[in-house]
Amino acid sequence: MVAGGLVSAAVIGVGPARADHCDPAQASQEQQQGQRNRNNNQNQNQDQDQQQDQDQQGQDQNQQDQNQNQDQNGQQQNNNQNQQDQNNNQQNNNQQNGQQQNNQQQGQQQDQNGDQQQNADQQGQGGGRAVLDPAQNPDAQNPDAQNPDAQNPDPEQTAETFGRRNRPTRNPGQGNNGNNGNNGNNGNNGNGSASPSPSPTASEEHNENECADLGPFVEDFVDIRQVAPRQLDARIGRGGSRGTFVSACGTNRNGHNNPDNFIVAPGVSNGAHHLHDYVGNLSTDGFSTDESLAAAGTTCRLGDKSTYFWPVLRDRKVDVNTQDADGNVGQVLRARSVTLQFRGNASSQVVAMPRFLRLITGDAKAATNGAGNARAAWSCTGFQNRISPDKYPLCPRGSQVVRILDFPSCWDGQNTDSANHRTHVVFPGQGGACPQGTKAVPALRMTLTYTVPQGPSFAVDAFPEQKHNPITDHADFANVMPDRLMQFVVSCINRGRRC
């Protein structure tokens, strides 16, 4: 999958397509439809058997008589009577059709199964497929499957959603991610693969179960107009720094993508288990070092060799990357705009970031770790005072999906990294001031906008067990600005300029 540290973002699968039936907008409906299709297949098999054996109806009538006799008499007497009745009918059928052997086998099965024969009567005989009992598949009974309003769920559906997420995943291709850690980004590679399906029915059941576990779910989406407005930023006080600096680095038109993360999984290919978009430094992969980053080129203006990266967003309606072992299915959506803005502090001036400072924001495993380090912020253009921390936004027509990724900005004054990649730089307090003993550095805010398909049909790349939960959105940054450029950034912010 990885070649030279890079991986293609569009690996067309040669096996069964997963994206269409894993579209969150259709998944619940298709689970119910799959059950109906299996029942229809049984009915078709029954019709074929009736054409081959025109006397099947007489046999079915005899079976109904047997069931009535069973209800009226004791079980032992009924079994004896059933055998006589069945043998008589077998002789009659043999005289008419010459199929005595098949009917005798059917009579023996009736003697042995008793009450089970009535169920066989209802489902049809002669089919080669096993019928899945709906009681064994709760998803097949999901009332939302036939509800056209399921794309706009009520808040009380959230509990059911988390119930499904907490089940052990049934995705046979999922990787084994053993190193959760505080940062939630480490993981070990997994090479699981699905075994061949023994029958068409089993294949259909596998696809439905796979979608049920893959995520995201309809309940992970919300109409942005239903999100309450709130203020994202602290009010800037007298001593605060009001200026900004934007590093223009493009939108990754050069297709720099890989599933690595040199900050939290150094020296590991596919250490992230999901694909990243990169802008800025042209060499970034799992094996990057301070020296290799400093020697590489960049997509940014003014010589900014910093690396900026985040998990890609995918269109789940498109059958692309269907064989991905980590379940990241669909066509990669490139951001329509990428704004990398460095901002000030609400209560103080800022100082320069040290070169090679490494920062992460959010938690790629927040769905299982909890929301303590989560920093996801989803919105829509035209509605950016409405921020959802844990649901994908459904935007009105003409509005684009927005991802806002704020980085910590209170530096300990000494370290460029820490064991958990968090304690050396923390977030300001609720009022915007940095904790005592830390210094405010320029605060990076990534703002990404996307044109997505209508409805709940997109998802962020994620570790398999995170079910593409929107709360797992996250990003990474390493400062490789020349010292002179960083001093210019600090000057712009502290003087209240927009650069």
C-alpha cells in the first residue's frame, strides 16, 4: 500500500463495492432491504419448486392437516397419524408423478421436526439458501430503515448510536491498533482479510454487517440550522494581541498524501491507519526528521517549510478504495480552500515559536478515549457562528462544510515536544489567558472548506474502531519557518496587523 512513503488516495477496489452500500444515508435502509431481498429469493425458489412439482400444493395441504391433527391430539398419537397420512399422500403423489422417494424423505422430515414444519411451509421448500432469522440481526429490525426522515434524527437516537459503536467490530479487514496512548494516534498495522463467502446469502449478510459496523451513522449528522450559535473565541482584552498572519500553502493540488504520522508514530509506515492531506513541506512522511524537513522544498510562500496535515474527508457515495483494510472507503475530497492563520492571545503578547516545535490538536481516538482531548469543530459557510463539536454538519444548498482546527498556544518555554505530544504546549484557559509558567506563542487555526455530496454521505478518515465518528477530527503541525519569518509573524500579531 505504501511506496516510497506515499500512497495513492484513489485505489480502485476489484472486489465487491463497499462505498455505495456503506453510504450513511442508505445503510440503515439497505439493511432492511437486504432482509426483504432474502425473503424474495426464498419466494422465487418456492415458485421454481412448484413448477417442477405440480403436486406440491397437495403435499402442503396434507402438512396443514398434520399440523391441525397435532394441535388436537397428543404428540405421540399425532406423530403416528402424521406418518400414516404422509405415507398415503406419498403413495398418491408417486402414482401421479413417480416421485415417491422425494415425498418419503419429506414425510420423514415432517415426523422429526413437528412444529418446525409449519415454519418451513411459510418460508417455501426446495430453496438452496438458508434464511436468516430476523431475531438474530437487530439491525434488520431498525425502524429507521423505512423512515425517509432518518437523515434528520431526533436527539434521543444518540444513545442507540453509541450502543452500536461499543460493540466489538465485525469488520474482517480492520487493523489491530494496540497503542492508544494519550494522543490517540498510534497503532499497529493489521492485515486481516475477508474469507470467501460460502453462499450469496452469506455474502449479502456480510455486507450488511460490515456497513453496520463501519460508520458513520445517520445519527452522526445534524442540520447546521439546528446547532445553537456560540462564540468560538475569547474576547481580546487590553493587553491582548489582535494581529494575524496567514501562511499561504495551497490545497494539496500536488496530491501529497500518506497514512503516516512522524510525530506520534515515527519510523512507521501506515502508522496513522488513515490517509493524511499535507501542505507545506514536500517531504513529510513517517520517516521525517528535523534535518530532512529543513532540507526539503515547500508549497508555502515566504519560505515557510513547516508541515501542516490532517485526515482526508471522503465522498462515501463513490466506490473507491473499497479494499482498504482500515475501512476508509470512498473518494478523497480535496479541500476547496485551506486557511492557515496564526493568531494572538486574548490577554498577552506572543513570543516566537522555537523552530521544529511539534503540535497536535484533537484526538484521533476520541470516540473510545472520551472527549477530554477532542477539539473537533464542524460548521458550514455562512453559519460559522454555529459550531458542532461531535456531529457532521448538513449544510443548506450552496453552503460548504467547514472544519476548524485550533492548536494549543501556551508553550512551556523549553521543549519542542513531549512524551504525550501535549504537555509542552497547552491550550489557554476559558478566558483566553495562558496558564502560569507558560508563554503565549502564535496560535495556529486551520480552516478547511469542502464541497460534499448532499445528505449524510461523507466522512473523515479514522482508525477502524472509531467508526468515522466526527469527534475524532484532528490535525498536526511542525514549525519549520526560518527564524526571520517567525519574527515577522510575531511582529504582525503583536502590532495588530493583518499579514
